Amino acid sequence: MSLTPEAGHSVQLGGQTLVLKGTQGREYLDALVEKVEGRITELALSREGATTLTLALLASLNLADEVAEAQTRNEELDRRLSRLADRLEGLCGKE
């Protein structure tokens, strides 16, 4: 995803108008914007007087943390799946 004037999909995020381009389509981009805007709104409720920039940075850190946790879970699931596949291959080879 990149910011480009020629993309033609204008969104509001954190009080700013952004023109977004992405390969997944407008609905996907709108869902991303909604998720980030929701996170900014949540943070604003607990941080009265915080600037939009501060809220956007905190939201990005929160979302980056979620991504890192999801990546860790995916890596563990990949390891477990690999072990199970090895066991299955071992069982099939013993027939």
C-alpha cells in the first residue's frame, strides 16, 4: 500500500485526508482505516489532551505489537504442523 494522488481512493484518518492505493481493493483499505481509526479513538478516551500525532504513534505501536504476537503464534503453529507432518510420514512409512 502506498500514498499516491493518482490512486483515487480518498479516506479520512486521524483528521487527515489520505489518498490510498492497494491491490486488495477499496473495501480492504476501508477496513484497515476503520481498524486504525478505532484504535486512535480508544486511545483518545484514555489520553485526554494527547495530540493526533501521539495517538497515531501509539496506535501504530499497538498494532505492530499485535502483528509481532501473531507472527510468533504463526511460527509456533508452523513448527507444530511440521512435527505432526513428520510423525504422519513416519506412521505412513511403517505400513
